[in-house]
Amino acid sequence: MLTAFARAFKTPDLRKKLLFTLGIIVIYRVGTHIPIPGVNYKNVQTCIDAAEANSGLFGLVNMFSGGALLQVTVFALGIMPYITASIILQLLTVVIPRLEALKKEGQAGTAKITQYTRYLTVALAVLQGTGLVATARSGALFSNCPVGSQIVPDQSIFVTITMVITMTAGTALVMWLGELITDRGIGNGMSILMFISIAATFPAALWAIKEQGSLAGGWIEFGTVILVGLVMVGLVVFVEQAQRRIPVQYAKRMIGRRSYGGTSTYIPLKVNQAGVIPVIFASSLLYIPALIVQFTNSTAGWATWIRQNLAETDAPAHITLYFFLIVFFAFFYVAISFNPEEVADNMKKYGGFIPGIRAGRPTAEYLSYVLNRITWPGSLYLGLIALVPTMALAGFGANQNFPFGGTSILIIVGVGLETVKQIESQLQQRNYEGFLR
């Protein structure tokens, strides 16, 4: 890998793309520390030092924003509004015929859906920004901090609108920076910015583990956490690369004096076909009841039950429900993202068939059967990856959003593998060009 990166920097065109990507990353990280007007940052830092900055209901979003959410900076919302908008549009594509037709139009339709995603991102940023300002004004952002209600001293309408506009503009700028990386840099820009946001929380979280440890000054706990993280990363790499290859044979056709087809290929069905989306869906769904209880401050029996069973990540009810939600959403997302009937129709249209399986409906049934069989281990793997690191690291003082937790591991490994593949493919293209010359 290090040799590949050295060769990449020796290639002028690829070096420009890498340096451009690094420049955008620097701008993004600077933006996560720029304050917005109307916030008392002395009180914010007091609350961050006094509380567990990465725990609680806002811990997951804070991790995705690179720690900018709890500091209430320009990029406080981070990339989350865009992620939410992309998932919503992807789900609506299955429900709304107009969006499904746009998806089938090719590049022009994809550009139109991307435009809709941008509009929805801005709308969600306004909504989430308003919610964040209201949360900060009420003191719920740092519920255990004595000066938590004094984070926004001036609670006038003008200051509130200014804060919301600033955070919305920051989200739009993050979205634009991600698209710049996609167009002129290396890899998928949004994924890389998410990767950087999560990786930025590593040093502070690891050092917190060391400070809270009691064995050999905390170094034994520190080394154990590093070892557990490396083992989980290796497991995720192994499973993420695993796939079931369905062989496909194309019949030979004679057109004039030339023969076409007769080639053999395969359909790669990944074990984890759904990626990290089921984990994000399950986490978001479990946060909703706890968030409602936190805002209502109710003392009723149902509110107490939610606080004790759903808000606490180490509660048996939370762990069980979280696991089953991940399994459910894994099957749900695979069902809407991969259509066996459409794949079978396209194969039949171009003269392709699976050896031993008749074209048409039998092919669709076979693909559906295989997909269900491999989705079971994939969904169980997602559930275990999301829960095992949390439970294993809880004894060392790590919370549910520690960087070596399930969600962050899946995102970091997935984005890292995809980026390395793109760099290697571009290096191979340039090697071929040099050989032909």
C-alpha cells in the first residue's frame, strides 16, 4: 500500500488530485473550529470539559461532524443532512414512479435526482439547525452541565435566525466541498469527509481511555483497546471483501460475418450487500423515543421505562432491540436496492443465462433465493459488529460512539478500501498508457 501511494505521488496528474483532496480536507477541518455568532464559547468549553463530550443522544451526530456539533461551530451539522437526504431519496425512488423513471434515464436522470438531494439537504439543514439552536438554548445539549442553559445568552429572534442561517450555509459548503472532491479529487467526496470526521475523534477518545485506565497508568487498557480495534478492522475487511459470484454465460450470436457474445462473466453478490445503512437506520430509530423523553422531561411510567431500557445503551432491552432492528433493516434495504426480476430481464434481453437455470422467472427466483441465503449471515455480522465492540470496550470507559464502535469501523474500512481501489485503478491505467507508448 505504501508503495502504491509513493507511486501515486510520483504521477503528476494523480499527485494533483491527491493534493487537491488534502487541501479540501484541511479547509473542512478548519471549518469545524470556526465559531458561529451568538454562542458563549467559554461556557461551551466548560460543559465539554465537565461532561462526556461523546456520549448521550447527540454522540452519534457529533462523531459524524468531527466533534463540531457539541462545539456549535459553522460545520456543526456536518455531513448528516446530506446522508439523510440521500437515504430518503433512495427510499422514495422505490415508492414514487417519477423518481424511478428518472433513475432509469441514465446520467441525465441521476443529475436530476442529485439536484433534488441538494434541495432536500438544505431543507433538512434548516430543520436540524433550528432543532440544535433550540436544544442549546434550553440547556438540553449539555443536560448535566450547570451552565448548559447559558450557551446562547441572547435568545432573540434575530440571533436565532442568524445561527440557523450560518449552520445551513455551513452544511451547503460541506456538500459543495464533497462534490469538489468527487469531481476533481480522489474517491467519493462525501464518504471521504465522513471518514475524516470519524478519524478526527480517534486521538481524544484513545487518550481518554488511557486517562481513565488504572492498570500500569492506563497503558494496558490503551493497548487492549488498540488490539481489539485492529482485530475488528481485520474482521470487517475480510467480510466486506467476501462475495458470492453467480456465473453468467452469454450466448454467441452471428450478425453478418461477425460473432458477438459467447463470453463468461459473473454477478457479484456481497455478503454485506446493505453496507452500513441498516446500522444508521437502527441507531436513528432508537434515538427517537429517548429524544422525545429528553425534550418533554416527563416523569410518567412510560418515560421512566424508556430512560431505563432504551436510552441506556448497555440495557438488555436496548441491545436486543438494536440487534433485531439491524437484521430487519438489512433485509429491507437489500430488498429495495437489488431487484432480481430486473436483473433477470436484463440478462434475458442480452442473451445471458445462469448455467443450469432457465432464463426469465426461474433466474429471478434463483437470484432471490441466493440473495436471501447470503443476507442472513450479512445481517447477523452487522448486528455483531455493532454490538460486540460496544460491550467489549464498555469496561474501559468507552461509550457507544467510540471510534472503534461498529458504525465507525464499517464506515472507515469501507471508505478506505474504496479509496485505495480507485488509486490503484488509476495507477494501472497510467501503467497501461506507458506500455502502449
